[in-house]
Amino acid sequence: MPEMRPNSSSLVVVANRLPIDDSMAPDGACEWRRSPGGLVSALHPLLRHTPATWVGWAGGTGPAPRLPDIDGVRMHSVSLTAEDLRDHYEGFANATLWPLYHDAVEQPVYHRRWWEAYQRVNQRFAEAAAAVAEPGGLVWVQDYHLQLVPGLLRALRPDLRIGFFLHVPFPPPELFMQLPRRAELLRGMLGADLIGFQRAQAAHNFAQLVVKVLDLPATDRRIGVDDRVVRVGAYPVSIDTAEMAALAGRPDVTARARRLRHDLGDPQQVILSVDRMDYTKGIEQRLKAYSELLASGDVKVRDTVLVQVAVPSRERVGQYQILRDRVEREVGRINGEFGRVGEPAIHYLNQPFDRAELAALYRVADVMAVTPLRDGMNLVAKEYVAARVDDTGALLLSEFAGAAAELEQAYLVNPHDLEGLKQMLLTALRAGPDDVGDRMRAMRTYLHRHDIRAWARSYLSALDQTGSLVTRLGSTG
């Protein structure tokens, strides 16, 4: 058992990014504040009532900055060089693992240099976590950027309880087997005591691969590793439902929604899509379907408008630059062909929005089109449902989003099927108020019961066998 470290923590969260933003104070000094986000919002009640540290990258390159505690939580920054960002983050994490884990919608790229950087950065994160966790503490590692950390951390600190949660999909064996370093990645994840996925199918895929690649005894729920049993399960992540509902119901947000609808020309119906600019999100397929509905006359510009928010993402990665060019060309073509002066067919916005503006957009949208080709969960779908405080609005949702397994009352669609996508979009647009209301009420009821705190409690109760941390999370909400 390691000796107690000064300022060590009973709970350590390890993620690629720290949950903080920097800003410039009036005197020119750098100020740090907690950034909005699902995971930090879920864990905040627990983190501020127990000695806790968040390990991650603060942004920028060079030496790790010394950071203040944020709302009582210690921030431990891990330094990354420009080479680390290029080869680990943009390279192995987002040009190799990301496309492979999303059904190889884009071809994964493999470079040995990237793998070396991935190992190096994961080692750095593992050492940082080992340095701040108290003896017998809990460490919760997040997502595909850090899949080696559980194994590396167990080698450094076998006394710890280690959890790993994968926020993105986990692919079927025939795709994962393409990875040159598949065994190392699996062994890295198996350093955890509990491995969480968004869907049960992902846990099944993982168990199959462990048997096939590592020849270990495994079921969908338990895997034998040396003298340990690693537990595996589905823990679908959620949102702060009450927070989004309260935000959407604020008078200023309601007034902003009315102004937005007026600025859009007071159409009969507004279709909204909010995505990162990513090839997994199905933006091009959605635009094609909408274009064909305009061409056939089933949808008319004078009655209906599509608002497409495409938040910039990974802009230094070539595949993303190409995608943005294609999307913007298609938006221009559709507006040129079907729009009129003062009445574009599509309002396209390639920019981020704050949460209040997003809530206003959710209130405006009669139909929310969330049609990714593959998505671990897709929290936008859940945010839209939470924001519909009057129980109106139709959610068009891809079968291949993790949220589809929970929001069963949505209008579910296969985004690869263009005709099916067109037909289901029309169904959502033409649905009567009783059908829409019944579906929305059922989804809202579900989300209020299965919010992000329920998710965190569920996962941590499985990881923390003493139950002390989970009791605190439940009592401090």
C-alpha cells in the first residue's frame, strides 16, 4: 500500500480535457472557471463534498500550468506538446480510433508514430493519476483517448479501484480486428475493475474480442484476468434534465425563441439539427433528403425552414476540412435552387452557441432531426426533449444513436436509407398534436427519472463497493 500523499484524493476523474475555461480578467491576468458540460455537472455534487481531483489537459502546449481549485475540486494539469496533440489527439485518437469505432464511415489511418504518441500520453496521464489518488481511492478514466490508462495505472497503483467508461460506440469484432495494436488496447481497458459502455451491444462486442484476441474467459458481464474479475456493463449517459428544462422555461429564453421564429420568417414549421461538423453525424444524408423533399414539392420553402447548426470540430484534421467544404457547397446549391430573396431554404450556422441560445433554438424547433450514422449516445436528442417544457415537438432520431435505445417514442429512422429518411421526416412534420404530445410526455418522464446524476450513481455504485461515495452523490444533489 502506497503512503498517503499530501493533498491526495479519494476520487480522481481522468479525462482528456479539464472541465475549465480560461478568460482574461480586467487587469490582464488569466482567470479560470468551470466550463459547462455533462460529466462535470453530474459529478459536481460529489466532487465538492469529498477530496477530489480532476486530471486532464488544460489546453495549449508547453509546461502544465498551476491551476487553482475550481468550486472545491483540485485541477491537475497534464502537459502536452504540439507533437503530442498532432500524433496522439489528432492522429491515433481521432484519425485511427474515432472512425473505426464509428463503423469506419471514413477510412481509419494507421501510423506507427501515432501509436507511440498514444502510449506516451497515456503513460503521462496514468502517472498523474497515480500521484494524486489516496490509498484505496477510486479513479474513473474517461473515453477512447485514454484506453491504455487503466492498465498502466494498475501497474503503478494496484491498490486503487479503477473504472473506465467509453462514451463512443465500441465496434464489432470484424472492425476492431483491423487495428494493428488491438491486443494492447484491450489489455489496457482490462486494467479497470469496471468497464462501462453506452449500450449492451458494445459490452457484447468487447467480450467477444477478449475471447478472440486474448483467449480469456469472458461473458458479456464478467471477464477473468489473472486473479481478478473485471465487470462489464451498459451505463447509458444522460443529461441534467432539470437544468435544461429550467433554462428552456426562463422568460428570457422564451422571449428569445419568439424572436428567433420571427427572424426565420414565422414559418409554419421549423426543422432543427445541431451537430458537430463530423462525418459520423449524417449531415450530408440529411441535406440530400431535405433537398429531394423540396424538389418533389412535399416540403415548401414558404412553409418550412431547416436550421442546420454545424459546430466547428477538429478543424486541423484533413477529413473534417473536406467535410465542411462538401456541406457548405451542398447548402449553397440547395439555397440557390430552392430559396427566394429573404427566404433561404436552409439557415446554416457554422459556429458554437451558448446553452441559453441552444435552449431557445430547441424551443423554436417543431421537428428536431438527430440522424447520425453512428453515435455513442447523442445528448442533443435528450436536451431537445428536456427543453420541450410544453410537451410539444417531434424528435426524429437515428436508430444508430445510443439514445434510440432509451427514447423509444421518437420517430426512429435508418439514416442510410434515403427514402426512409424522407418518409419519416414527412411523418414527423405531419404528425398530429395528440401523437406528438403522447410521445414527448413519455420521453420527458423517462429523462427526468434517468438523468445524469442517476447515471453517475449507477456507475459509481457498481465501482465503489463500500457505497460511501454514492451515498454522498445521492444526498447532495
